[in-house]
Amino acid sequence: MGIVIGIDVGGSTTKIVGINEGQIQSPMFITATDPVTSLFGAFGKYIYDNGIQLSDVEQVMLTGVGSAFVDSPLYGLPTRKADEFIANGLGARHATEIDQLIVVSMGTGTSFVKIDRDKIQHIGGLGIGGGTLQGLSRLLLKTHDIHQVSELAEKGDVTRINLQIGDICNVALPDLPVSATASLFGKADSNASQEDIACGIICTVLQTIGGAAVLSALNSPIKDFVLIGNLTQLPQCREVFSKMDDIYHVHFHIPPYAEYRTAIGAALAYVKERQG
């Protein structure tokens, strides 16, 4: 059996990973101006950097919105496509022993995939994600560089931007501490610093995603959520979701290689089929 390569092709960023005898091998990503350039660049760099011969590759599996642009072989190797939501589910499920959970895939927007043992079901999505963070940052901070926004946010204070329960009520409400958010950006004024604005933008995106994820599990026994996608790499991510753990009495998990889980899932889709 050879290496199975999973590739998550985005609009301009492509993530690639190999699965070799069940083990994740050397995830990497490439950024280019278009998905086809990004795909071919990522694959070429991946096999070169890892000393992989084309004859070592058993199968190439594509997923992601950019995969629709690719219908030809990749360096002479035939390609197949995996449903992105199935890939999200398989990639996240591979990282945990939990049988019932919801995968929260935070990309340009956000999708929710429900896993109930072996059943994987896309249950909806949200038009808020990394694209929202970049768009608001362009408008309010005059930059779309997420790393720059994140660095600014680390110096900011979100309590100067968001209205908290304690700002409008001197006692905690049932199931809501005084530190809980009553209104995102509800306390911002025209003199807010760039650092505080950056902090507010990131918290707005992450808290909205987290709240929607919790609502997606209502009327079910699910209390576990696996976060995947690029936004998991923000330094603020663990802090924001840890606080939401306490408020909602749930648990948000960020697995290793969280940003590569869709590519991992694409490869696993083939492995699962091969194993029957």
C-alpha cells in the first residue's frame, strides 16, 4: 500500500497531507493567486520536500471549494474528490474517541457537521468566519493581515468594546456570570484604540461561531465540539472557547493539526473505502 495524499483546495490556499500506514505525514500549506496554481504548487513542494516518488503515491484525494476547478490528473496521477463535509467529519473524528460530536469548521465561513457514531451529517452553516474577520479588519483597521490583527488584539482589552452582563446588571443572571457578553461591540466608542478594536473583532467572530455551535446541538445529547480550520490557530481561540465551555457547560476541542483536518479527512475517505 502506498501513501494516500489528501488535498484541501481553497480559493488561494491549499493544504496537503499524507496518510501513510494510518499515520499523518508532514502537513503543509501553499498560498497562490488561484486554486489551480496553489494545488500544483502544493503537491510539487510536498513530494519534493518529503522525498516522495510519484510511484509511492497510491491515491490523491481532493476536497474543498477549489477542487471544482480540477478535472485532470495531477502530475500524471489520477485524482478523486471527497465531499468536503464528509472530509470534515472524518478528519475531526480521527482526532478523538468521542462518538457523538459536532465539527465546527471555521474557514471563510463556518459549517457544522454532526457525527453520531458512524453517521456524518452536514446540519448547517454560518456566514461568519475568517472572511468576516478580514473584511471587518479592512474596514476598521485598514489591514486584512490576520496575523497583524491577532498581534494587535493581544494588546487590547475586549471589556472596553463589548458590553458585559456586569455593565448592565450588578448580579449574575441564571447561568450567566457578570463577565458574559451582553452585546458585542455594545460598549465601543469613536475613540477606541486599534488594539481594542482588533480584540473586539476577533471575539465577535469566535463568540458568534461558538454560540451558533451550541445552538446547533440543542435537543440532542451532544456536548462536545471539535474546532477545525485556520481560525483555530489564533492565540485568542483557546481563551475565548474556554470561557464558553464554562458558560454553556460544554467542551470545545482543538485537535492537533486542526487547520489540516479537512485534508486529512479527504485522505481518510479513500482509506475507509479501501478497508471496506
